[in-house]
Amino acid sequence: MKTTINAKDVAKLAGVSQSSVSRVYFEGAKVSTKTREKVLAAAEELGYRPNEFARSLITNRTKIIGLVMKGVQNPFYPQVLTQFANAFKHHGYSVLFVHTNSDEIQAEDIETLLNYNVAGVVITDASMSLNVAESFKANQIPLVFFNRKLSHSTFYSVCCNNLNAGRSIGHYLMAEGLRDAVYISGNENTSTSLEREKGFGEALDQCTLTYAKHTSDFTYEGGYKTALNIIKNNTLPSAFFVANDIMALGVLDALRKHAIQVPQQVKVIGFDNISMSSWPAYELTTWEQPIEEMVEATVNYLMSEIANYSGRVEAVEIEGKLIERKTT
Amino acid sequence: MKTTINAKDVAKLAGVSQSSVSRVYFEGAKVSTKTREKVLAAAEELGYRPNEFARSLITNRTKIIGLVMKGVQNPFYPQVLTQFANAFKHHGYSVLFVHTNSDEIQAEDIETLLNYNVAGVVITDASMSLNVAESFKANQIPLVFFNRKLSHSTFYSVCCNNLNAGRSIGHYLMAEGLRDAVYISGNENTSTSLEREKGFGEALDQCTLTYAKHTSDFTYEGGYKTALNIIKNNTLPSAFFVANDIMALGVLDALRKHAIQVPQQVKVIGFDNISMSSWPAYELTTWEQPIEEMVEATVNYLMSEIANYSGRVEAVEIEGKLIERKTT
DNA sequence: CTGAAAGCGCTTACAG
DNA sequence: CTGAAAGCGCTTACAG
């Protein structure tokens, strides 16, 4: 009950050797035009397509990139996913999608990636214990942490320059007459949230200003509740710096509910520039993450490491920019 | 430069045959506890993991499901993606993610899926020409169209019952005192948009009411612009039925911009029940798609077809329900 | 229950 | 440029 047709079948029909068939489909191999044509004609007739598995078994490489994502619910990530999918497709790679529920990726989550011997890995918005990550190193599989920096700098990472962004946002708000500020953070211990806060604090410190910190969780509901609490406690600041846009939208809705005027009574600034930030209902001032460049840097690194593994490591940080709208 | 360690290495260390090693990792094969333990100990020591490619080459099956998605930008889809990823993981399958830009999936988009000999395929929110789809049939690869019905009913599809939903929405609005309605459609020729409209029209027809149709594109911007046009032309109806939520939010923002009171001056109802619909800024009345059940039906079909291919075909339609909020 | 051997569909030195 | 042959790392009848 042999059902799939293989290179041997094509070879027979084309009247050439199996090796020649293989050469037609293997990039970089040499075949005469005549042989190529015969093979392609036979292949067409039989509906032949090379088996990727046999191919990978021999070459010990695959054309698959593992993409590990957490929190696809944040509208920032669908954008990232789309761009990665397109970029990898453009380079001839397919995407094995792994969804993780936890902030720290578990060994089982990435077992698949190792079993399939992926050519490279992108991990977005999540970290990973050192010894789990090491298994990629051991197999010389290049790995990029996207939008998350590890405390141990033994892996390549690509982020927006969050420290500078925090600073710029601080200076911007001070120029707008900031008196007291609240920073609404994302999940604790995420590098993105921490660095944005650090830069912000540094800027304010230069003018001996301070800020209050409220810990939240990078979700709309989290931003909404946090703001409601602040309103209830009568501790409304003159400006909110919110660690991401989706939370900032929650903050805006909480303020709206209490008929607090933005930006007259309080200013709000977010981070990411998700598409919803520009909606008329919000018109949120925010910091744009340079997603395209971030994706490009990630893909370029992976492609160069796949071609020629070096294990080089860097913490790439790309500058974003302020998008001024109506909440400041 | 042999780098990966294989079953033979483990066999040698464990003092058994390679076949025995294989049996330990192959579900359903019989090995004595003693052998199993020896093998597992040796495997642990060497860091062995079975090569999926060699395995697939022999069994001619993979543990990969192809997931083809369009328009991940609509917040409805990240939810769907997450649920599929979790469900497939639970069944021991990985997800090969394919992003397509066009409404109709092209042959090249799915070439990868055939090359990797995926065990099954889910296509969301897009259609596919019959002859492209046929190549899956030829290879006995089960295929489900998710949230899209094909005109030719030769494939399995899973949708919300859009016709009934349209009807119910029509009856609901009429009970609320509908006089004249506007239906804002999604992309033309999508089954979801067409069936929602059809049901809606049927319901209205029973009371000899009619509706005006405006064609849009399932995006926020599309809904926004369409509503602005209607306002400009002074053809505001007493209610809008908008083919999906993200467009409905655009409609609400357009109305807000012109200070038109919802629901006093005009009612708005959407479709999908995306998380943003419940946000205080919108409080959109909508129709909830039973995503969980839809995903479950899809996964169950695929798993049963993978276990035992029958090629059976059905257009599954699951009932959703009205979520009443403040825009009606 | 276990091992030796064949074979899945490819790539790749090696001769010619 | 081309073909015959070995081999990638597994699974699976087949004997024992």
C-alpha cells in the first residue's frame, strides 16, 4: 500500500538516476538543463514533492523556526506574530508555534522544538531558566529573546531601548509640567517593565521629582482596576506613565468612568503604540516600539547563525519614539 | 563530526539492542521493565531524544497540525490561536503556523504543509480553491475550515450558526422597536458575513421590514469610515447590525465623534464578543461565538480522522448567544 | 520479550 | 554532469 511517490519513481519515469532527481531539488547542486527538464516533467506528471523529513534526516537541519509566545492576547503580539511569519516565510522557513502560559518557559514547552531540531528559536515576552536555555546552546541552535532581556546575558536579545524610552518619557512629562507621577508597572520582574521604570525614575530624579509605583499585570483589566484604586484613594497624580498601552486604555476608561478629564486633570502615556491607541475613543500618547526593525534584527541574527553558527551574544536595543496624541 | 547521539549509542551503553531502545520510546510497544529502566538510565546519561524526522519518515505520519490564519489582527483570532495551540498540545501535537495575506489561500501557502506531511490542517477565516484543497484529500490529510463555510460542501467546516444568529439579532432588534436598519457587512463573499446578513434579512422580512446594506471589510477603520459616510449622508438608521465587533467599535467611535447618543438615537449590535466589547468605553451588545465548542469540534474531528481516516464531511454549526450590554 | 536486518526517502562523497 | 552505493536515525516484521 505504498501511497506516496518518491524520487525513485520520478527517476524511473524520467530515465535518470535517483541522484539526479535529488540534485534537481537540492539547491546548489549541479544538473544539466536537459536532465532537469526531464526530471521536472516526470515529477509534474507524478505529483512528486521531496519529503522534508528524509531531507532533514540527512542534512541534520530543518527549515523550521520555533516561535514561542506568551500572552497573544495583548494586541501587540499579533502584530509581532504576523511580521515574524512573513519574514521567515520570505527566507524559506516555516514557523512552529508554541504557546506558553507561564512567564517562565518550562522544559516541556520547548521539548518539541528540540525534537524537531528547529533551525532557530524566537522567544517573545517570556524568560527561561538558564539550564533550559542551555539545551539549545548544546545543540547549537541559535536563540533570540524578543522583547525581553535576561539577567544573565548569555543569550542574544532584541528589545526596544526601554531605559532610554523611560528617560525620554520622564523628560517629556516634566517639560509638560509634571508635579507628581504614578508608574503602573507590568508583571513584576519583567525586564521591559523594570527598565522603563528605571529610566523614568532617573529622569525624574534629575529634577528631584519622585513617582509612586503601582504593580499591575500588563492587561486591560489590570490597568483599569489599578486606576480605580488610585481614584478611590484620592491619590490621583498629575500624570500616569503606564508600562504598556493595553493597560493604559484601561486607565483611560477608569478615568472616564469617574469623569476625570484627560489631559486637563491628569495626563496618561502608554507604551507600544498598538493600533487601538490611535482610536478616537482613546487617542493615547504613547511610545512606539520599532517592531519592524526589531523583527528584522532578530531574523537577520538567526539567519546568519543558521548559515554559520558562532554563538555570539548581544543585547540589541533599538530606539523607539514618542507618539504624541491627546492624553498629554 | 557526529554530534547528535542516537538510539544506537544508547543501546550500546545500556547493553541492549537498538530495537529495544526504539521500543521504549514507541508508544504501544512492549518492553520489560528491566530493559526500559536500563534504556532510560542510559538515555538520561547521554541526553538522548528520539529524532522526530527519522520517526516520521518510517511511520509516514507526523505529530504536526498545520494552522493557516489570516487577519490575526482581529482580536477574535488570538483567542482562537491560543485555544487551538493549547488543545493540540494537549493531544500531543505541535502547530505549524502559516500566515496568509489573502482571502483565498494560495497553493504556495500550503506547499509547506504538504512537504511536512502534516497530520491535519485547520484553515481559519479564509477559503481555498477546490483544486488546492484537493491535494489534501489526495494525501488523506484531514482538513477543517474554521469559521468559514465553502460553497462547495466537500470539506468539513466548523462555524457558529450564523444564519440563526442573524435571525435572532433581527428578532431582538425588532422587539426593541426597530424601524429601519443598516447592515454593515464584512469582506464580500465571506460566508460568515453573508449568512449573518441572510438570517437578519429573513427575520426582518417576516415583519415586512427592510435594511440597507453597506459593504465594509471586517476592520475597525472600515467600520469607522462606513459609519462616518452614513452620518454624512444623513441616513442614520434606528439600528446598526455590524458583521463583527471590531467594526462595531469603529462604528461606535464614529457615532461618538458626532455626539450621537447610543442607544437613544441609534442602536448598535456587533458579532464575536471579543474582549474589548465589554470595555466600559464601548459596552457593546453582541453575539457571542462559542469559540471553545468550535475549537473542540474541530480538534475532535481531526483527531478521529487522524486515527482513522474516513473523509467524512459535515458543515458543523454551533449556536452562539446574545450578550446584551449598553448599545441596544 | 529481544535482536538482527530491512527499509522509509532522501543527500553526498566517490568514481567515471 | 551522472550513477551506484552508503548512510541519516528511526520502526517493524521476522525469528528465536
